[in-house]
Amino acid sequence: MLEAPNTLVIDLLVFLKAGPRPYHEVMDAWRTSCPRLPIWEDALDLGLVEREQGFVVLTDAGRSLLSSQQ
């Protein structure tokens, strides 16, 4: 079972809160090769973000998590 999102995953959600971002822009900013910081992968696995036609968007679960953090 996956753990609750860490602070960096929340930061990624905040980055996407303003609206869809191009996939390449998100990957440039958030992809990591460090196995201890799988931010992008965790957000996907938790169902907080998804790809739609070349863009990355928050899912309902991602928006709900952000709302609960404020």
C-alpha cells in the first residue's frame, strides 16, 4: 500500500493547480532519477495527476487533497 503523499508531491500538485501544464514542462521540473525522490511516479501511482493529450492535469483526488491541505 502507498504512503500518504510527501511534501514534494504536494508541491507538484500546487505547481499544477493553476491549470494543465505541458508534459515536457512538468518532466523538466519534476522528473528525478533518484530512487528516494520519485515525486512524479508517486503522484501518478496515488492517482493525483494524469496525462491528457500532452498535458498533465490534477485529478479530482489531487484537487481534493490540495483542498484538505489548506
